[in-house]
Amino acid sequence: MPPLVDDSQKRSQSPTKEFDGVICFGGVDWWYHNRGHYDLQMMRELANRGIPVLYVNSIGMRVPKLTEGAVLLLRIGRKISSLKRGLVTVRENFTVQSPFMLPARFGRDLLRRALSHQVRKAAMKVGIKRPLVWVACPPALQVLEDMNPLAVVY
């Protein structure tokens, strides 16, 4: 039987298209739901392994209704608090962003460009230039092309 060949030297010398960090479009807001959700658990584990993570708080999936009353006010208050935090490194290799978004009726193309700009700028600040993009919030699909990801997890 021939000996096993260690080709790690060869792999490390060849050009690579490896990602240099993860941009995760989360399904929830980190500041209020940072324990049980799978996307948050995965991102914490990747950060613990030395991979830079930019977690983008949920950009929303629906327009709230005025009939929600007190719940609507609570949600608006939470979103404003989240936005005021800006870009925050919560632990080594793990940064959270709360991008500013408006309902789609303000113009999908304008909102897509605004979201893309905010996320790309934040990614550059944390050193992510060649991202793997993880999508846990379907509305984020609209900005994938602008992110120029090396790979996508959806």
C-alpha cells in the first residue's frame, strides 16, 4: 500500500478563493435574541474558531400594522435602540450591525443600494473583503449581488 501523501504544502502555495470572513444576515436582532437561534449559535462558533463574523441584525420581513398597538410600540422602541448602537464588536471576531432600513414602499432599488452600502462599509471596517454570505432573513437576498460573495449559505 503506498504511503499517504501530505499535500498541505501544495494546497497552501496554490492560489485560493477562500473567504476571509462571514457576513450573516440574521433572522433576529442580536440585542434581544442572542441565545437560542441557530444562526447566532453558528456565528458564535465560527468567531470562536478565528473567523471574522459580521452579524447584520434582521432587516425585517413585514411592515408592522398600527393595530398591533403596544406590541408595535415595543418593536419600534427596540429597533431604535438597536440602530443607536451602530457597529459594535461584541466579542473577538464577532461584530454586530443594525442597518437603517425603511419599508419597501420607499423604493426597492434605493433601499437595496442603501443596505448594500451600509453592509459593505461595515464589512470593510472589520476586515472582510471576500465574504461567505449566510442568509437567515429572506429579504437579504435582494442585496446578494452587491455583496459579491465567494459563497452563499441560505
